[in-house]
Amino acid sequence: MNLRALLCCAALGLPLAAQEYFQEEKPKPWIPAWELTAQTERQNLPGWAKDFDRSDLVLRLRWTWGADEGFQLKAGTVSYLGSDGNSKNLARFDNQPSNGSRLDLAELRFAHFAERAGLEVQGGLVDNPMLASETLWDPNLRILGGAGRAFFRTESVLEEAGLRGAAGEVRLLNGGRVRIRAGQAVAKLAFGPVTATFHGGLWDLQPRQEDAPDFLRQNGGGGWGPNGIYGDYGTYGNVGGYVDPHYRFEVYGAQLDWDAAVPVSVSAQRQKRQEDGDIGQDVQVWIGSPTRRWWPQAGFIRQTLDTDGALGSLNGDRWWYHSNAVGDRFVLALNLPQRWRVSAEYMWQTQPDGTYRYTRADLVIKKRF
């Protein structure tokens, strides 16, 4: 019996609730895979800002040519349709526009896997292979440059021990740019139903001066441009003419996954800036499966953002404050057939002293690749 038939028999022997709905599909040239996200949200902002509601649709298309091993070419687009205009994106520190379309991926990849080792290298407009939470990196961002990983493994226990890296430039809204160079060591160990993953490395980030928070700029300028404080020259206006800021972060974390009757995942990450010891971190607990259809999943995320916003151009869009804030996020989700997932989310944030409280409630329906 060949491998395909054996896998098919094994899948048919599983109960319906235990089958994964994230099953890999063989790429079909010229027929794109697609991912659709529909979201509505209510944001209750701190006292000086006006509360607002927002709804949006995001469609991602992705084409793949080639096999998983050897050379492979990937290309993708993303389109946004939102109830609010793009004029507010910069003021909210959004990484993505509310409306419009753009290139999302253009990646040439080479991979080779042996019994005890593996190598992957990609170049172009690429995904970031580094392990990182949203307090450091927004997973919707791409790197114009190169990335890869190399690892070895054993027949048991050690699933991965290796290095990952990325180098290039991140393009932000309205022309902002951040140069990134990062390296990371990763170890993944399996003990029966329990998997432990550890990572640690250095991230070297250099935004253009006009894309750095105004309180980090070397002249403390106000960042005024032709259209007001945000200008036309990048996220924070045109204040060029001096040395760009440069940040170096030590990033380390761990994750424990238990594939029990009710799966459990616990993770933690911390990033520490070498220049002054400034720290951001998060802790996550998830109960339930992220992939089994008709299974619910509940999540809790505790986030502490770095105090001065050095990561404000790169961290996630799921909150209002991008620096000097603490908060919790709660998620309740249900996995549906055909890779659909519906989730209700609630989060709050405050300044470290408990002032200026912010809350956000979301309903998200998503069909994943």
C-alpha cells in the first residue's frame, strides 16, 4: 500500500471532530489559494479621542509554482475594503490601509530536506520566518530582502535545532521604511504529546528618522509636514537631515504545546533593548484546538509594550496604544468546516499607572488558506 493510500485510510478512521481542517493541498498553478477576513469592531478610546466603529473585508490571493522541495515561486496580492478612509490610518499607527490593493508576496524559495537536516532560503518580498509575537512583529508585514533557516533533527525528541535569519527592509504606509537584520536560534523538542519550543536571538532595527516616534528623534522635532503633523513623508512627517535611529533588541521566548484530548498551549516572549534595557513582553494561554473543525478555542493574552514606542512601526494592529501600555486580550473562537473560523474578541489597555483606559470588541469571520 502506498503512502497516499495509507494516509487516506488513517484519516477515514478518525472521528469527525478529531480531523484537522487545515489539511495541506497540492498547489495548483494559476488557480490561487484565497483567504478572506470579515471583521467588525467597536473601539472605546481614551477621553480625548472619539469612539468609533469600523468594518472591513480583506482578501488575500496566493499563487504557488513548484514543489515543497527544490525551487518554488510564490506570489500574492491583498485587497482591503473598509468603512473608514485611509486618512486615519497613520494617526492610529495602522500597518495596513483601510482601502486599496497591493502586492503581498513575491518570493523565490529553495528548500532541501534530508532525513536529519533541512535548508530553506527565500528572496524577494518574503514572509518573516522568525518566531515572534505581535508585541514585536505584525504577521501581516513582509520583508523586501531575504530570509531562511537551517536545522538538523533526530529520529526522536529533537524535531528542530537550528538557525533562522532575515535581512532587508519593511515598507510602511505612506513611504515609511524600517531596515531589519535579525538572527535567531531555535530548538524544538517532542516528548510524546508534549512539544516544547525555545528561541532566542537579536533583532537590529533602523527606521528612517521620519518614521521614528517624535520623542525618539534626535532633535525632538514636531514632525510637521504639508498636511499637518503626519505630513506626506512617512508615518511621522518630514523631519529629515540627521542620523536615523538604531535599535537592537534581544528577543527570547518559549512555548509549550500539549496535544491532549483538549489541547493546551502556553507561551511567553520578552524583548529587551540593548541600549537602555527597555522591556516589552507577552504571555499567552490557549485552550482548545486552533484547527479541528467544530472545536472551540479560548485564548488569553497579557501584553506589556515597550515604554517609548521603538517598535511602534512593526508591532501588531490589534490595539490602540503601541507603546507604554499594558493590557489583556480575550478570544473565543469556533473552527468550522472548509477552514472557516469565527471568533469574538475583547481587549483592554491602559497606561502603566492605570490611566487612559481603552477597550476594543471584535467579531471576526475568516476563511484561511
